[in-house]
Amino acid sequence: MRTLHTNTALAAVKNVTLFVAAPFVALAYIVAFPLVGLGMIAWYAARAAAKYEMARKVGRLARNVGLLVAAPFVALGYVVLFPFVGLAMLAWMGAKAWMGAEAEATVGYEPAAAVAA
């Protein structure tokens, strides 16, 4: 049970935290504002240009070129990260096997209960 003194202390900590964080939130808004504006301009320009067949063809070409350029970087991400994902899965399954019946009991899945439901 919290006392009045504890609630007052928590409120003071909250106020100090908000006071310290406020300039960083404002900075994030200031940095994001031009990017949001440019995004809106691009969105409205794309919607206006989509009325013309040639613009749609150019848009499709630009998308395909962008995917072609991005594909090696996506593949590099897979090559770099998948060994770590595999090791994490191996560690998880090894820990479950090592713990034996305890691991199965903590998962909370009962096949018999699922069939009965």
C-alpha cells in the first residue's frame, strides 16, 4: 500500500523525468517535421502523376530498379544474421532438452487438453 509521501515522491520523479525529456522530444519533432513535409509532397505528387499511364510505367520501373539495388543488401543481412538466429534456436532447443520435463511443463501447452477442447 502506497502512502501519500510515496505518491508525492513518484510524482516528483515523473515531473523531473518529463522536464529532462521534453527538449529531446521537441528536437525529434523539429527533425521529423521537414521529412514529414517532404513525404506529404511526394505522396500528393505520386497520386497526381498516377493519372497518367507513362508516369505509372516510370513508377513501376523505379520500383523494380529499387528492388534490384536493395536485393544484395537484404541478402547480406540474411547471411550475416541467420547464423545467430540458428545458434539461438539451437540454444533454445538444447535448453529445453537439457531441462527435460520441466521445460515442457512450463510451456503451458497440453496436447490432450487441446484435443479435448
